[in-house]
Amino acid sequence: MSKHNNVMSLDFHREYPNVVSGKGIYMYKKDGTEIVDGASGPVLVSLGHGIEEIADAMREQAVKLAFAHRDDCVTPELEESCRLLSEASGGDMDKIFQVCGGSEATEMAMKMARKYHIQKGTPKKYKIIARWQSYHGISNGALSLSGFAKRKAGYEPYMIDMGHIQPAYSYRPWVECDPKDYARIAAQALETEILAQGPETVAAFIAEPVVGMALCACPAPEGYFEEIRRICDKYDVLLILDEVMCGCGRTGEHFYAYKHFNVKPDIVTMGKAISGGYFPLAAVAISEKVYKGMEMNGGNFPPGYSWSGNPLGAAVNIAVMKYLKEHDLLNNCAKMGEYLKSEMEKKILPHPTVGEIRGKGLMVGAELVKNKETKECFPLSDGYAGQVQDEALVNNNIIIEASQGCNKGQSGDGIVISPAFIVTKEDIDMIVDKVDKALTAVEKRNGF
């Protein structure tokens, strides 16, 4: 962290590059040095830097009406933005509650699930079960649901644990079984936990369709969410899907990631790419079933931060939705995602410290291991993923994301590559080449 400014950065012992501009998948330092944004900001700048149409939409709205409080009125921009987000679900999601960040979206989803059960006459239902190796946000409620040991560390006294189950993690399954049975067995852990907690106390279950940094781009196996949905319905438990990182087109083809998994959730949280990285924005979408339940017995929903549903964020989202459609970026994300994964499998997987390549769309992860055959992990103290991340930036001018703790929070390293949806094959070739070089340098320093 620089001693020459008053910015409190994440790492107190690291000098951060000072970037002054950006265009497409690139950012530029004061001296003109070009940095590849291989992490989309991370994972917010889904359309690329420097899009004038979105900046113009923001300015136009700011001049017209920058703010209107949700307790007092509604704006045409908010109505249109919510309509577009509902339409993108094919009608699965009926009402949209806009907020300013993913953690806030999780907090609102928790309160909506609770309100739903209160209004429909099942007030004993309050617990929200989550999974280990998950991440739902940094605020206290969201962090309580998260199963990401490294990010919870030190804040445990403020947490409320309502129950966690094993992740759907095929590379390191928590139970030994025939691979064809794994999805069903992993999902049935939810039923076991519901019964252990008492079905009359469980309000909802929350999960990421594609797990972000807690498992470095790990998609659920085929059949997993169908079984989860069956269990939720059996015990009157709402299904909340956290798409803050993996949604809004990131997985390709569909705007909502859950569309890949043959399931209809009750509540969806989204953020990051929802504004293309141009404005702090997130949202919670709920089904008609949830809205009608919340509406019973004179229901309302008072919770919300001051900036919830502001017209400036809504205007930016409208511009983003328009840009996605006009440039066919959901399809490009799917095509380029397949190409990125195939190139990673071809050029990164052969490395002696890469155990698996996984992901969906333009969210592709590599799990880093000490021994490919045994899947032995590096000690957390080695900071192996961080070494790769630093090498990538310092000597290859590319930003990628790194994470530790995927192996039950005690060990395990991974990196995630998640460029903007506008990325081309040539861009991907360059990105993979830079990651290849960074890995090679780190492996040599570590004796491989």
C-alpha cells in the first residue's frame, strides 16, 4: 500500500499499479503501460472499459433526475429496468428489488425469505442453510451464510451459523461414491440437514449455480439442482440462487446462470455484471410465488438501504441490457467461453501444478496442486495461487484472480480467468499465453 496517498488498500504491503484509463479489456497506467484486465474488474466490467453509450446514459439520467427515494415514489427508469430483468428470466422472476451491491442483495434475500414465511403463517421458519466452500458477501448476514473459511477468519464472533452442507465439488467429492451418483448424493445432504435442524425451522437454502472464488469457477454437476429443488419443495423451503458473480450473462447463452441447470429458483440475487461495472448496482429477483406469499395478510417490505432502487443505477442497467442485445454478447460469451476453456485445457492443464480446468462461459478456473496424481495441495503458507497472480501482473501485465482454501478451507489453490464478454479469440490466445508464462516462471521458482 502506497505511503504517498491516503488510500487504504487491501494489502498493506503491496504497491498497486495506478491506472488512469481503460478501453475494452485493457487498462492503462500513467506511463502508458498496458494491463490486460483478465478478471473483469474483477468480474464487474462485463462489457469492457470505456463504453461511451453507457457513460452517456449515466450523464443524461444524472442531469434529468439523479435520485428518488423508494419510500416516496417510483421512476420510469426503475420500472423499465425491472421489466427487462424479469423479461430476461422468461417470466420466472416476477418482481425485482434493486440494491447497490452483492452483499446487500444477499441481506435482502434473507429478509425476503423470512418475510415470506411470516406472512404465510409459518413464522418458526427462519434458518437459511448454505454450503461450505461458498461465498455470499462480506456483510455480517451474508458472511454468516458463506462457507469460505479464509474470508470469515477473525470475524466468527459476529457470525450466526444456521447450517452448512457439503459443496457440489466433483474434483474433490466429500463422500466416496460412484461418480454417476455423486450429484444426487451431494444434493441429499440438504435433506439430511433439514431433518436434523427440524423442517419447521428452515426457511431457505442458498447456493451459487457456479461457485465463484470459494471453489474457483466450479459448476454444479448435472442433476444436482433438480434434486435440490425436489427437496426444497418437499419441506416448504425456498431456493435462493446467488448469481452475483456467475449471472447477468457471465455463463453465456442465458442472462441467468440457473437456466443451464434445469431448475427454477424462488429468489435470485445478482450484481457485478448487472451494470457492466459502470455503477454500484445489484438486485434481488423473486418469483410470483414468493411475492404472493409476502403480500398475504397485508404484507409489505420495509427493508432497504437509502440508495435502493435509484434511477441512476436503473438507467445504467437499461443501457447495459441494450448493449448486450445489440452486440449479441450472450452468444459471444458462450462461444468465447468454450474457446477459453479448451485453450486452458490444451495449454494450462499440462502444467505439473494444474489439477483441473473447470468453469462455465467466461468464468474459467484452474485448480493448482502440488501433485497431479494424488491431488495433494500446497500448504496455505506457500501462497501458491498468489504467487501466480503476482507473476501474472508484475511480469506479464495481466490481472487474474487467485484464491486459497478450496479443499475444505484448510488448503487448496486456484485461479480464475474471467475477461469481458467482448473478448475475441486473439485476446484469449494472448491471455492464455500470459497465464502460461506466469505459471511456468512460478513453477521453476518452486522446483518443478
